[in-house]
Amino acid sequence: MQNNTSDDQNEGSVKENEKPEENLAEENKQEIDPEAKEEVKELTPEEKIAELEDKMARTFAEMENQRRRFEKEKEDAFEYGGYSFAKEALNLIDNLDRSKHVLESDDKLKETEALKKTLEHLDIIKKDLISIFEKNNIKPIDSLNKKLDPNFHQAMMEIEDDTKEPGTIIQEIQKGFTIKDRLLRPSLVGVSKKVTIKEEKTKENKENSENK
């Protein structure tokens, strides 16, 4: 009987020393929880109000940006709504110029009164068209004798000419136009360039041979 009692006492002491895993986890949780509570700090009412004010300010700023974009798009639609139509309408001026060139090149019509009157009528129609365009803020680009500007001119060829500064527009192939402050189409032009050295030497040799 004494042996059994001592065995029971030993088993009891072992059970006391060996705590269940659930109890250990609970104790560890209790030890970690205070630190976790310190990390996840609850905001004060003042901080919550400041956070809400910041969110509202950001929302209002985004709404204002959207309003400005909408106003800009509406303004562009009003100002440049006829952009495509205006660009197509320029073909009328091009066709008038082509017709005038064809008539002037016809040997049978040269120096005739009929040709003279026809060309006068074509010029009147062209001036009326340009006048209508200008009333709608569609204006021709001034090109001849101007320096080449890539924003308004497109060089199609170079023409040797020592009387002009290189890059000066000396020929207008097709007139360009703007609509308000926007380019409708560039002017197609020919610009001057210096005479090549090879040709200059050829001229010098020719002059020398003539002098001899």
C-alpha cells in the first residue's frame, strides 16, 4: 500500500509539471497579446477626423481634376468641332488651283479673252472661299521668303539659289492653313540651298576657257 501511494504522488507531480499544450499556447498568447495591442494602436478621435479630412480633400481634388478635363474636352469640341470638315474643304481651293493651272497650260486658250475671264472668275471664287475660311478662323500660312518652320512648313525639295539665305522658302507647292492656334495642314514648299562647289568650279573653268 505504501508503494502505491508513493507511485500516485510521483504521477501527480509529473502531471503537474507536464502542462497540456493548450495551456502553454494560452500562456504564450497572453504573453504576446499585450505587445500586439501596443502595435495596433487605436486612433484617437482627433486622428480619425484628420484622416477623414485628408480623404475628403483627395476626393474633392480628383473631382476638380475631372471637372477641368470635362470642360477642356467640351471647349475643344466647340472650338475644333469642324476640324475634319475644314480640312476636307481645303480640297476646293486645291482643285481651283489645279483647274487654273490646266487652263493656263492649254495652248489653244492662251492669250484668249475667254481664258482671261475664266481665270478672273476662278480667282474671285478662291478669294471668296478664303474669306469664308478666315471668318471661321481658318487662315492661310504665310510662306514665301520666310525661314522654314517645321511647325508650319514641310520641305519637299531644295532649290539652289545663292541670292537667298539657305533654308528660305522660295517656292510654295501647296498652301498650308491653320484653324485658330492649331495646324490644319502644313505648307508644302521648296527651300533654297547654296550652289554646290562642283558647279562653282565648273563655272570657273568655263569662264577661264572663254577668257583664253
